[in-house]
Amino acid sequence: MQTNLSRRSFIKAVASASLVVGFQAASGTWVTAAHAAEAGDFAKLPPLDGTLHLDEATRNEYAQDFGQIVHEQPLAVLKPGSPRDISRVIRFARRNGIPIVGRGKSHTTFGQSQVQAGLVIDMSTLASIHAITDETITVDAGMRWYDLLKATLEQGLMPPVLPDYIGQTVGGTLSVGGIGGMSFKFGAQIDHVLELTVITGTGAVLRCSLTENRDLFETVLAGQGQVAVIVQAVLRLMPAPTNVRLYDLFYADLPTMMADLNLLMEEERFDQMEGWLLPQPNGGWAYLLEVIAFHAPDGPPDDATLLAGLHHVTSATQTADLSFWAWASRIPLDFPKRPRPWIDLFLPGSTALDFLGHVQATLRPLAADDRFSVLLIPMRPARSTRPLFRVPNEAYAFGFDILRTAPNDPAAIEAILAYNRELYDKNRAMGGTNYPISAVRLTPEDWQRHYGPEFPRLLAARHRYDPDNVFASGPDMFRNNQ
């Protein structure tokens, strides 16, 4: 039963315990105190420390994600006040056949953190730091990396890997892998998780690590929320720099930039690296290698040593010195709401140049407000240790992203989705894999091929820890009987 209330009246209703009292599975509707008498049989909602939101405005807000392409309206949104709320609501949902999806800041592009006619758990309401030591931090899954980094920098510490956009939540990136400009040195963010506290599809609260409930640990990390909800994580920390020197190195052509990227991955003379293919007004491309050297205020890096032997256009080189915090937080936390049909793949090093050549020959704007750039994140797959994080089995690989803001036109978006699928198929045929935040239509068979020999492990964990399929398959990973 849907109730349209203002935010103020809703909060008042929750405070007086007069809004939601239960759920009627037969009709698929919620029961309020005002209508409980005539509702007949219904399941009573357990007491909550947080709030359950049924109002149209909230449900519409959670019916979309960063991509602004898929729109699936949930029946309700839980804003938990404690992990106990999550456990209780999962048990309640299991008994009443309500699908659930956990959600942080919904930095996905194709509805992965949405559920039609189900229940969304907004993990961002649980965002506390529980402990920081010289080597670790214990943090709630709903905390943004932005706030985590701000706190660790006060202690002179940082996580080994940060995403470019630190507005994402800890639980969100750990559910898919978490990559950034330091991944060529340190792998993915999930490689630096020491312990998790999760809530399974039965409502059980469990701790897991490499030595405790290892099967659960290894299928939650990069498992896309299909086995359990992450509520807390213990993460590795390392000393942080105070300053960075940014070098923008421009190249005359793509093969030369890619050769330098491979050299720099091997030598590790820089601390962060990313490459860019930037479309130009004349229809051509500019090639930019963005490299970072960490340093202290009194010890700037030696430019000549760092740039020795590279083949960039030296006359176009640009440098800048800034604080590490200014660099790490350079992307604004909030974005305008526009369709963003991004595609994110992992390219094998051996085929990356051919694949990128195809992209340059085929990627074209569909309208004046269809804008894009291509990002390359260098990686060394051997540095990635978690089994569900599927990267090419080669010495070098590249995270590939078309960062695209599309026109709000269904026909244009459909054309972009078709193009994304073409790129996905081409990369897979060349030995590549998928990074699962993409706007790409994938079938259960695609996901089975993606996980390859690890798919039985994921399926077995789902059967064990979510036997009634409470967790919605937002990525369309499983069929109903799985």
C-alpha cells in the first residue's frame, strides 16, 4: 500500500510508529497502522533502529542510478540505523518473497543497484570508522572513500589503491573490485581487504577472511552483492604522501604512448598512471599520459630521471605540484543527472592496441551533446589475487572506459548500448574481460563465461548463503532457478 507523504510528515509518522506495520505477500503491498484492521493476514515488520520509506519521491529517487538509463522502482527503501536492521529486514524479506538489493552511492551505469518491486537497502546510512591503526582501518561499508581518506590522511596514511572518483562507498567498490591509477603496482582494492563482516541471505551476521569462512570471503569480494551484504571491512593502510607532482605527457600517436605505458609499468618509476584518448574537433585524437610522482614538500622529484627515455612530445609537457588531498579529491562528489552509458572492460596487453584502433575508427558522437573520452588504467594482472576479479591472464592489461555523457534520447541510448555490446564481444574474442559496472546487456550465459572456472564457486556460495535467492540479480547474473 503506497502512501504519499511529505518528508516532514513521513518522519513524524515513523517516529510515532504509525506508518508501516507489515507486508501482505498475497497482494504484494505494505500495511500501515491506519489500515491494519481491514488488511486481514499480514506479516508484521520487525522493530527497526532506522526507517523504512514508502513515499513515492524516495522510491523514485532509488529507481535510478548513476547511469540514468535503467529505471526500476522498488516497493520500499530501508535506511538502516544499525546492522541489526539489515539482518532483520533480510529475514523478513526472505519469509515474504521480497527481493533485496544493497546500494551505496549507486555509481553503476545499468541498474546493477536497483530492483523492481523489491526492497533497496541504502548502506550509506552506516558510515562510521571504528578503528585506525598504523596498518589498518575498520570501517562501515557505507562510508565514502572521500571521508575515509580524509580521516586516514590525518594519521599520515592511505589505502594502497584509490579509485579516481572517491565519492563511491567502500562496500560498493569492494563488490566489484575497485581499481585506479595505482592498480599497476598494488592490484585492486579488494586485494587489500583483511576481513569483512557480512549479512547473508538468511540474515546471519558472519565474519570472513582468508582464515575464517574463506569461501564466503572470496565470493563476496567482486561478487556483486549476490551472496551477502557487506556491512564492515578491515582494510590495509600504508604511508601517504603529502604532495604530488603531476606530469601531463602528450604523444604524437597511440603506439608510442602504449609502448611507454608498458615500460613504466615494468619499471614502476611513477606512483600513479593513467592514459587518455581525447577526441578532437577535427575528428582526430590527442594522446595524454597522466603520471604522478609522490613527494614531500621539501623533496620534489627529479624530473630528468623520471622522464628519461620516454618518447612524449617534450615541448608539450605540462607539470603541476599540488597536495595529495587536492589530487585525490579532484573529481566533484556530485554529478548532474544525465544518461551515462559507460562501458568498462579489461583489455589484454597483447591485443590492446588493435582493440583501441577499432575504437578510434568506430566511436563517433551521435548528437551535439554526446560527449566522451577514453580512459586507460594500466594493470599487472599478477597483482590481483581475488578469484572473482576476472582480468586477462597476461603480464600487462588495461582497464578501458568510455566515459560518455549521452543525449537524453532513447534512440541514441539504444544505439550506444548496441555499440557497447559490440565492443564487449570484440574484447572477449580477443581474450579480454568485463568490469561489472558497465552499461552492457549481459545474459546469465555471458556471466557464466565471464567467471569461467570460478562460476561454480560463486553459484555454490549463493546456494549456501542465499538459498532462497533473496538478493536480487541486478546484473541478470542468474536465472530464477539458480
